[in-house]
Amino acid sequence: MCTSQLALLQVLFLMVPEGGRPQPSSSPSEAVPTPLTLESRTQGGTPQSSEGTETHWTVPEISTVGPTVVTPSAPGNRTVDLFPVLPICVCDLTPGACDINCCCDRDCYLLHPRTVFSFCLPGSVRSSSWVCVDNSLIFRSNSPFPSRVFMDSNGIRQFCVHVNDCFLESKSTTCARFFKNLANSCTLDPALNAASYYNFTVLKVPRGMTDLQNMKFQVPVTLVSQSQPGSPLLAGNTCQNVVSQVIYEIETNGTLGIQKVSVSFGQTNLTVEPGTSLQQHFIMRFRAFQQSTPASLTRPRSGNPGYIVGKPLLALTSDIRHSMTLLQSQGDGTCSVKRHEVQFGVNAISGCKHRLRKMDCSHLQQEIYQTLHGRPRPELVAIFGNADPAQKGEWTRILSRNCSVSALHCTSCCVIPIALEIQVLWAYIGLQSNPQAHVSGARFLYQCQSIQDSQQVTEISLTTVVTFVDITQKPEPPRGQPRMYWKLPFDFFLPFKVAFSRGVDSQKGSVSPILLLCLFLLGVLNLETK
């Protein structure tokens, strides 16, 4: 049966059915959301940690049989300012809004971000949350999470797993349903009815709430479309209006919790026959709440400051910031109005068929150029992922080489572009421990072909390519320490030579010099190897 759908809803939603009496429950955004966390808290285990330094764990005394579990607890009521420790917040990608799980984002206004977020993104804090057990209890780990072996304050080796919770991450899942008797299940199975997926409310901030019946803490699930989706209906041999896809859009601002939840559906019809099956898709998307701020400030960054691989490559045209794009084809292969977004660090190629219209050569060239590079045409590219459109120094001009017609000797020909190659040079700069990716330059290279006016060409194939070239100049590795060169006086071994030359009768008295020589040579060799 379909169990993945139910698990997804339980993890990401705290649902309060209308008219029901909910009971307080723990949130999945605890510091370490595992059942073992309850064991350590009931026994009074408390880790000792400090921001900016490595965490030292204190093992509590537990009388029960089983592994000792050490988990981080929420910080106390003390003022902790993380911003001087992390002056650059690499995960702050949305100006004027709180980025989820970005513990150094100033827009979140949180003194203790660990008590609100399920986890802290890498680079936003200097210490992490781990679940630890005695290392002697672990033979082999098959955990999908990062693991490490720590040494606690008592000198005991602890095997620790970095737990990553998915409260506030966009997820998707699929579910296959099989029906023995679809004629009965069509109208009785709630999983097929769209009304089952939005007749509830969601808590804004589920942590630390006692009055769950207060409506100001509840957010209703609203429909995206104006009209309600139809209920399942059995018409002859067909079950109509069956839910095939559910998409939740959840808007949060990180500090005040969930602000809006909307849902949209995809429906299909099923034929009533033995062994009928249905594959349902469930999607949850989290995004920042759209506050009343200028549109230019709410555009997400592609890094802070350096580019993040997979984020959009930013372009600028007449003070308008947008993303660089590639061609995208429709179902029949023709060029679509929609375009693929260029992702930083990801080489890509795309193409489509462009249908030609009757027009003069200059207008035809202009139309195809616009189809290749998109509208508006990118003029500048952002050097860093957080470039400000008002600061021209944070952008570099895109070099371009259009088609050349000077070498052609055909008066009845029209030279048109058929391919665009976008070359982007980038490099890492800064410290090796925290390198930042930046764009050094970019250029457009067009490939062209000529067509004669007498040719009846109705369509041509267009191609766009983007390549990223890493030109990072890595520093030379550090050289080794200079080795000691021992220089002894020329007569240093003279006493030892005399002792060896005394013969067999005097060998008994020469044991001490020989022993001293061996000890001295051993000491010299030890110094050489250090």
C-alpha cells in the first residue's frame, strides 16, 4: 500500500484537524530528532560547548543498559552574538528575508537559531550537532550521515553522527496504489478525494506552544485555483476526478513560522478493471515569505559572496538583473518561450528547431540572435553571486563575436547564426579553508551559416552551449623543514681508533668507549629523523 505519502505528511506537517483536540507533540526540528534524544534528556546529560571552538562532550551517568548517548541541548538564556564570529554569511541568499536553516542570517533576528531551525547549514556556524555513542560499541557504520570520532573530556573515544533533519526542505515522493475493487474505492477511498488534502490547518510555529486551539497560531490550507476540485465520481466504467498529484506551497519567514500554505491538484480518470493501479505524486515546496519589500531586494543571491555550484549565473542588462538562459524545446522540438537557466559550474547543451518567417536578411538575423541569447540580451555578468546591480564594479562586460560577412562573395546570401557558445572563466580566490568562486570573464561565440534567397528554408536547428573553465591558480605546496648538517672535527674519532688498535688483550677495557660511540651515533640518527 501507499505509505510514503503518509510519512511525508507526518514529517513536514503538524496538522490540526478542524474540530479536533490536538495534543502537544515534539517538533521534528529538535536539535537531534531521534528517539535516543529522549533517553539522554531524562537522565540529565548536558554537553558543554562554546561557539567558535571545537565541541567537548560530557558523558552523563546512565544506569540503564545500553549505549551512552550524548546530544546537544538548546542554549540557555544567554546572549550569543554569532555575527562577529562569522562576518561573511555564505548561506544568506535572500536579501531582506530569513533563509531557512541559515544560522548566521541577520534577517532572522535570532539570538539562538538552533532552537528554531532543525539544523544549521554548513558554513553558518562553527560547531555542529552530533549524536554520539561509545566508539567501542561500533563495529561498522552504514549511516548515510557524516560521522566522526571525537575524544571527550574524560579521554573516551566517542563515535558521533551528524544528524540532518528535513523540517522546512522541499521534498517530493511517489506512491503506487493497487485496487482490488475500484468500483467501491472510487467514492469511498479518501486518498482519491482532493478534499482530504486541505481540510485541516497547520501550526505556524509548533515549538513551545500550549494553546493550540488559538486561531492566530493556525494557518488554513487554501486552494491555488478559484474553483474547488471535483470529487471522485463513478460514471459507467470510469472513475473520474481521481487525485494523481498534490503540490503544497509553504511560505515561511523563519522567525514567525509558516505564513501561508496553498495546495494544487492534478486529477485523472481511471478505467474500472481488474488490477487497476494509480501512481500518485506528492510535492512540498518551501520558500521565503514575500514581504512588502522592493522586488530588487527580494531576488535571491547565487552565493554570498562566492558563487555556489548549481545556482543561477547572474546577468545584467540596463540595470535589470536576470539569469543567463539557454534554449528550451517544446514537445514537437520547436523553440519554446521558456528557457533553461544557466547554472554556475554546470556545463550544458540544448537545442531546438526555429521556424523561419518571410522577412529581409537583417530582420532575420536580429530575430535569430534574440532567440539564441534570449531577451533581454545579457550585457554584463556578475563577478560574485551577491553582486549589486547598482555597483557597476561588481559586474564585468560580456565579450561577443558576431557572424562575419566580409569573407563572403555571395550577394544573394544571408549569413545567420545557428549556434551560440557561452564560455565562462572562473576561479577560486581567498583562503584555502574557505575559497570563494568568482567569474573572471565571459564571452559569446556564434557559429554561422549562409542561406541563399532562392532556397525555400522553412526551419533551422539552433544550439546553445555553456562551458565553465576553471582557471584557479593554486599556491605552491609548502616546502619541508631544512635538514640538519652535522660537521665534526677531523680528529673526533681519534680516541676510538686508538682504543680499537690496542689488540685483543685490551678489548676488555675498550668496552666503555665503544658503548659511548654507539650511544652517540644513535643520538645523531634520532636528531636526523626529527
